[in-house]
Amino acid sequence: MTGGETTIVAGIEIPSTDPFFLAVVLGMHIPLGLACVAIGAIAMLSQKRRGRHSRLGTTYFWCLLALFASATLLSLMRWAENYHLFVLGALSFACAWTGRAALRHRWWSWVRLHIAGMGLSYVLMLVAFYVDNGKQLPLWKDLPDFTYWLIPFAVGIPLIVRALLWPPLASARHDFHPMR
């Protein structure tokens, strides 16, 4: 189902008719995005210890890397229209890398760095989704464009701050340092 320079899939307008672009979007990017959203949410809600949380966190990290790779490819194919999505993807992955590295290498204040990095990576991923698709989603399409940037931050940042103020592992970690 094609209309001019766009393709409509499940009511969402994809701004291309190029078969390679569509294969990357439908075959990789969308499934990876859905996986990141679901796996990231489950990891965040899981008890913070080795096992489920760490397995899902690792899976989220690698899915996010693959999502960033597909976003990079898609952005390069339509740079003028998508460079901002590349920047959001790069920031999201950089935050996840920082959060994971802080945990793995036990950097000073690693619990806070892990929480902030992983939380911000998730928020930035959602910002990229809403900035790209908000104008086509029910309810969201009636909102002004700046809200696609604002709402994920307005919801996510207070949750991250709450987790930073009361980290789930704070009492169990000798290297936890309260904010001064």
C-alpha cells in the first residue's frame, strides 16, 4: 500500500517506498524497538540483583545497540530528515554504555551512574520514538510537536530522580555515597 513517496503499514506512514529502507524498518528497527521497550521496562521493574534484572539489562543493552545501528543506517539514508533521530539514538546508546560500564567496572558512585545512565537511555529512546511517530499516534497527534520531546522527559526524569535518591541497592553497597 503505497501513496506517493510513503508507505502505509498498520496506519503508520513510513516516509519511503524503497524496498531496502522498508526491510530495515519493518524487519529490524520496529522489532528491536519493541524489544527494547518491553525488555527495558521488565528489567527496571525486576528486583535489583543478579539473575533476571542483570540478564534483562544485558539483553536491553545489546538490543539497544542493534536498534542504534539500524537507526544509524536509516538516518544515513534520509539524513536531512532524520539526523536528529541519529543524535537521539547516539545519546541513548551512550547513556546505556555509561550505565553498563559504571556497573561492570564499579566506578565511584556506580549505583547512581548505572541508574542514571540506563534510565536516561530508556527516556531518550522513547523521545526518539515519539518525535518520529507522535504525529501519527492517537491522542499524541493532537498535541503540539514540542510535547513529543517534553512528555517522556517529564515522566522519566522524576522516576530517575526518585531512584537516585532512594537506590534499591543503597543499603547493601559500601560504595554508595549520598548526594552532597
